[in-house]
Amino acid sequence: MKRAIAFTLLAVCAACSLSSEDGFIQGARKDPCDNSIPVCSYTAGCRMTEGENYFEGAFPGFHSFVVPTAGEADISIIFYFRSQEAPGSDTEVVWFEPGCRDYYTHYLPGIDLFRQVGNDRLWTVTQTVFNEGDHMVTTRSDATAEFLLKAEIKPLKP
């Protein structure tokens, strides 16, 4: 009985020591996201699959990656900000349907990016896509920040 209580306390203490960054990563592998994956007439740095990988990035700058779906789905792009130095005033996330003819934009013109970020350092933007395949996603901002980024995919039709 004492051993079970000690084990439980040890497990609780270990969980308490996880940083919010560790909680964000949750065992996913770090992807350097520096490949040249052809998508449409562009290239993407990596393929982001839910729960499998994340990448480290920085703003100001531009990042592109591919998120595959099996059909209609909500694709959430989740940023965990390690640092927030200057908010900038021009931030954009763009999701492309396969073939890149159709796209959806989340644009923050003249808006302080860091006002969108919660106390947990997270900023999530979600877009519904409608077609099966590889969706290129791009992010850009003039903010000055370091972040981790991952994607979550929620299928909408069975």
C-alpha cells in the first residue's frame, strides 16, 4: 500500500514538473522543416501530421508546410510562443486546397499579434478545407518572436 501511494505521488510530481512547452510538444518529434516538398508551383519545408511532429520557427519571416487530409476537415495551426519581443502589425496564415487554386486567409492587418496570444502562450487559427489531399499552409509575420508550431486535423465527414 505504501509503495502504491509513493508511486502515485511520484507520478503526480513528475506531471507537475512538465513545462508548458513540454505539454505543447507531448512526445512529438522535432522536424527541422527545411525540406523542399513540391506542392503546386511552390515548395514546402515539411509535412505536418497531427501528434507526430512540430517545428521551431521565428518571426519576422515566412514558413510553408503541408498538412494532408483525407477529405473535408478543420485544420488548426497552433503556435506556442517561446518569446514575444515585438508584436508587429502584419500577420497572415493561408491554407490552400490541393492544387492551390482555392485558398483561405486569416489576416491581421494593423493588429498586434501578441494580443491574440493567451496567457498560456498559445495562438490557434482554424480553417475548414474541403478536398482530400495535401494542403499547403503558409505563415508570415513582421512580429519578432520565436515559436513552436504544430497542426491538428479534425475530419468533418466520415
